[in-house]
Amino acid sequence: MKRLYVCILIVVGFIASVSAETRPATRLFTTSRCFDLIASLQYFDKIKNLTQFSHLASDSAFIRKLQHVNDNVTASKLCNLYSSFGGDKDNADNCVTFFREMVSNDSLAHTNAGWIENIIGLQPELAYCLSRLYDAGYSDYWDNEVKPVLERYINSYPVSDETLDGIHDALTEFSRSEVLPQVHSNIYILNIDNAFNLSDESFCCTPLLLDPELEKKFRLDFLKVYTHENLHRLSISEELMKRLDELMSDDFYREKEIVARSHNEGRNEAFVVASEVFISHNIGRRDIKGVYDEFNEYVDGSLVLVPIIYVHLLDKGKEESLNDFILRLFDNGTIKVGKVEAEYNKAMSQIKNGKR
């Protein structure tokens, strides 16, 4: 699951199915001292007037270097780098050391991704700013001021063990031949005002999205988000991705796929969306109207493979992996160049009429 935009598109109601006996969502959400330290570069205005950091706000060298960092990279990119190549997400000393020694990091030296090279080029400023924040007492500030607030949001968000276990039972049944790991927390609640995804398909978001009133307003359901993120851990083969890329020869698919990719979506995202909606419908978290609305609205309805995959998922073998199942749809001509629009319209009509 990606960005806040995607979170808002996962619509269909507030969590009405949780049992009356609920417990804090400590198995669903977590925090990270290091991600918050990194994000404080972008959100320095939130802390600049506090006693611990006011001297930094008046330090022209610090502000100049901080501005250079923020003009060239976002907190999401920095957190992604640390998530992929760093260490303990709660050890601030480890975090500062990582950015201080980034240039000599062998793993980073063997990457040629442009966004990583850009961050490496910012190493002097990043190391300086993070070190100054750390030395000013950011870790203690996070312990005493930030973490308690985040934990209050997390602990007040009702999720029953029964509901969460039901989701994982459904995930286990669905994955079968490719067993997913046990319940784990992969949603980081940070002291930020937005949301962004991490490369391991977990994501970071503002605690405001755990506010029940805002959840009602945007019709968010983090349990569907959680299901979605777990499904991203199912493996997709190079062969299937190649078949997917070949589908760009289909005019209808290509037109819609360009829209999806403009939102940082597309490609194998359709596999996960179809699977999440299938599971959520099976366990009663989506009704059939919600299924149709999701496919019609998600990223402007541009993931046109989703309803096609969804209506055939009942035919997925119990021990068949999701990857092999979708390859079979390619092999038997269900998904085929020149045929996507017809299959899409057929599937959407079937769903709209309340059929699977």
C-alpha cells in the first residue's frame, strides 16, 4: 500500500465489525525513534521553538544546511534509505552513525539508484543536522514528549484479537503454499502530518489517521490496509512481471496503466488489490457494492486487471500460489493483449449485478 492517497482510496466504512471487547492495537501499529528523528529534518518547524532546539533555530549554519537537505530530499526517501540499509529503528545513536558513515557503507556503494546517489551527495549536511539534533537531546525529547502521544493514539484505537486473528487466518488460507509470517506490526505511527510507504511494503503515517472522527470522514479502514500490506509479501516471479509488461501492447490496458503509474501505482499492484478485496469480502469486511465501488474508484479505476483477477479467484487452487494462479490466467487467455477491455467490462458487470 502506498502513500496517503492510496490510504484514502481504501474506502468502505469504519471498523464496525470489531467485537465489543477490544484491546489496544499494539499488534497492528508501532513507533520508531529513528524514523521520527529523520523526519524531524522536514518537520523542524514543529520543534524549533522548544527549549531543547531553539538554539538550532537561531544557528545560521544549521538552518542553511537543513534548508539544503529539505530542498533536495524528502523524509520519505531518507526513511526508506535507513529502512533498507540502516540498523535498529529505535536506536538514535545507530541512526546518526549510519548517516555519518554513509559514504563508506559497502552496501550503498554498490547501488546505482539515482535517488540513493542523491542522498549520498547530501551526506555532509545530513550528518551535521542529525548530529546536532541528537546532541540537543532529541532522543530524550522523543521519549518524554513524542512517544507518549503516539502511544495514546495507538492504545485508543480499538482492534479485537478476534478480528485481527480472523484476518490472519484468511491470509494463511489464501497463501497456503507460500506461508506468510506470523502477526507482526508494519505500520509506523510517526510525529508527521502525512503518510508514505517504505520499500518493504510497510508504511509510515500521522497519528491523526487513528482519529475515529477522521476515519469516518475519509472512510478509512486500517485493517484493510493491513491486509493489503501483508499480501505484498507474496512473491511475484520475473516471468509474471514480463507477461505483465508485454500487456502494454493492449491499447486499453496501456491507457489505464499510464494513469495508475502517474499515481505511483500500476504493475503488480493489481494483484494485491484484487486479493485484498477478495479476502475482505470473504470475511465480511466488504459487501459486494463495496467491492464494485472499490474497483471503480481505486486510483480512478485505472487498475483494470483487478476485477478480472477478482472474479476468477474462486477458481484458485488451494495449494496454488497467487503467482501461479495469475500466470494461469495469462496462459488460458483470460488476460490477453486485445482482450483486456472486454474481460474488464464483463467482470465489472458481473460484480455490479452481485455475482462472483
